Amino acid sequence: MSLQSTPCPKCNGEMEQGFTFGIDGPRRVVSTWVEGEPESSFWQGAKVPVEKCVPVGTVRCSVCGFLEAYARPEFAAK
């Protein structure tokens, strides 16, 4: 799925594909969307079942900077 061909819904500018990331200790990881309500975990802050995680890809307008995010399996790190 290429998100770059979609024009910006705010200003009709060109969208660039990218991603947001999180920090996991020394690692940088692709942000994920997790199905369901968050459950607390004493050691980790929140329980995150791997089978309920979907990587998030983000597109940014090169003109106005608008961000739009999509949770889809193909946005996983390769």
C-alpha cells in the first residue's frame, strides 16, 4: 500500500511516507497500535500482547506538515 500517492486532505500537497518510533531500552522501534483497552502491568507499565499489535505507518504533507497515521501489517520494520 503506497500512501504517498494520496494528496493531503488539508491543503492538497504531496504526502511523504515515514514512521514514528518509540524507545525500548537502547532500541528504536516502530510505533504500534494495540487492540483493546490497556491493562496495567507492575513491571512493564502496560501489558502488550504481541498478537494484538499492528505497526503504524505515517504520512506527512511536505507543504503544511499535516500527519496521518495508518495501522497496517506492511508497515512493520523489514
